[in-house]
Amino acid sequence: MKFLKTDKKNNVLQSMINIIDAKRSEILAENKKDLDAFERDDQALYDRLIVDNDKIDGMIKAILQVKGQEDPVGKKISELKLENGLEIINKTDPFGTIMIIYESRPDVTIEAAVLAFKANNKILLKGGREASHSNKILVKCWHEALTENDLDKDWIKMLEMNRDETQEFLRSPTEKLDLIVPRGGERLIEFVKQHAKCAVLISGRGNNFMYISPEADWAKTIKVMLNAKTDKTSACNALDNILIDSNIPSYEDKLKDLASVLTKAGVEIIVDEKTQKVLTDKEKMKNEAVWKEEFLAMKILIGTVDSMDEAIEKINKNSGKHSSIIMTEDKNDALTFMEQIDSAAVYQNASTRFTDGGAMGVGAELAISTDKLHHRGPLGLKQLTTNKYYVFGDGQVR
């Protein structure tokens, strides 16, 4: 892809802001078509599908944030002058063509495209059929913005494919493809990993844990737990599992209090065998596989552990490697937990709901990566570049 000047890219983004602001009624009308056609069998998916004026304001804000960020391309990472006279400079470089596959969430059509484009990447958008009308109007807006600035529409492209066509495209891409980001549930991620022939960056799955240690401040614990569980149940950073240490003072009373607070908030509770000895009226989990589930609903699993080591082992075995919390006033215990937990984000006494590009100061995000290569956590503007070595010589040979 041609390297674009920063001003040129920012002009496209400003055009896009103006266009989607002017086309609010069209965007809302197209989104209503998707909502009307949606069968309400998956409330979390439906919630992510909704576009209203606040959501459009959020889209505009995301574009403004990226527009205001420093261009990440061509930045010097390192510079070295060797004894043989070679000058070696390592600079940031675009990936090339990024494909993102996502379910519902029309705002991803904005956030993914604005980040990829500002980082000088071409992006292929493969949204779910449930958001087809919404995605089409938003991509149409992108094309208008590109055309206004004398750029090819192929910078931002929507792929309209069914499952079989997508599978074939992943196996034998009809155009250059450098990176695929599947943003969705376990089935989508496994589908992409199975069929893709290029690099895949895993994101989207939550299944997040909270460990309540014997040194936890109980008022903080209740506050953080409620926010992490109930603030937005359809988000991948919502809380799914609580592990309470049996050595906490007044263990039984605190466990009953925890259940009472959650029940009043409308959260369905299931428990493991140890916990059911105290919460006798709660349903016992069907099997150990439930620890691996991401609920995306007002539902939570509470278990009891006898030590922090046991909690760490259970979390590392079962979590989606997204976000984990320890509730403790002991900073040494917190640090030990945070070092040993295999998650993209680890917290002491704070909600998992902060695992988000905007909340973490990154700005708009393409996804939350749970991979270890090349980046973990929110994929913001800077993370959508790779690197290239520029080697300047004067006839040197080896």
C-alpha cells in the first residue's frame, strides 16, 4: 500500500466525522432493519447490535481520538552505527492488509477501520449478517470520505460472504492478507484458527475471574464485584467467576452476604461443591467445564479455594486469559498474584471493566488481544504497526 501523509489521513477522518454526523437518520434507519430482523435468542448479541444517537456520538469520539493521535508509521524504534560503517535504523511499518471478523457491534466497523487506516493499513471488514444493513451504511460513509479526498475505496472494504465462502477465503485468499483478527466467541476464534493461512491475533473471549483473599477489604470487594459483573454483562471484560478464600475472616457470613448482594442485583448464582455447603439453596455447577464458560449474562459462578496458590492454578487452567482480579490489601500478595496469573490484564482492587482501550488511555481499540505475539491487551493505534530495518551502507560486503 502507498504511504499516505498524516494530513491526508486526518482529512479523511474529518470527512468521516462530518458524514456520519449528517447521516444519523440513515444510520439509525438501517440499524432498525437489523434489529427488527433479529431473533431475540441471544440478548448479549442483541445489545451489541443496537445503534442509537449515543452510539453514533461514541463513533465520532473514537474517530476524533484517533485523528488527534500521533501517526504511528515511520517512527524510529532504534538506531545503531556498526564498526563496519553500516547504519541500521529500525522503524515502525504498516502490517499491510488486516482482516477483522466480528459479530454484531456495528461500532467495530468504525473503530477497526479508523485505526487500521491511520496506521496506513488496508482493512477488510467481515461483520456478522445480523448487522448487515448497519455495516453497509457505515462502509458507504467511509467510501464517501475516501472519495472526497481522492483515495481508492479499497482502503476500507466490506466482505459479504457466508460461512462457506469465508472458509474458502481464509484458505485461499483472493487478495494479499497479512493479519486476521477474529473478534468474537470461542466458535468464531476456532473457526478462523482452523482455516486461516496467515497470522491470526486472538481476541474477544473473556471468562474473567476474581479472587477474594483473606486480606480483602469487604466493602471494596462488594463495590468492585458489582461493577465488574453488572455494569455491562455483554462485554468481554465482564466478570464470570468468583473464588473466595476459605481462610477469610467470617467466611460463611461473607459468602452469604456476597450471594445476597448478587441476588438483589438480579444475578443468577451457581456454585461449586465446597460453596454449596454454605449456600445450600444455590444450584451446583454441572461439571468442571463450567469454569471455562463465558456467560455474557447476569449469571456468575462462585467457588471456594483454600489458598492463593489454588486460586492461581484454577484461574490459569480455566480463564480466557483476558482479565483477572485479586481483592487484597496486602501488596506483596497482590504482586505475587499478578505476576503468576496468565492474563492480558491483572488487577488489584479494581474492576475488570477497565480492560478497554479508552479506559486504559490507549484510545479506540481494534480488539483486546489475549495472544502473546505481537501484543497483549487493547490493540490501539500503535499496536497496528510492525517494524522494518533500514540499513544504509557504502559498498560493505560480508
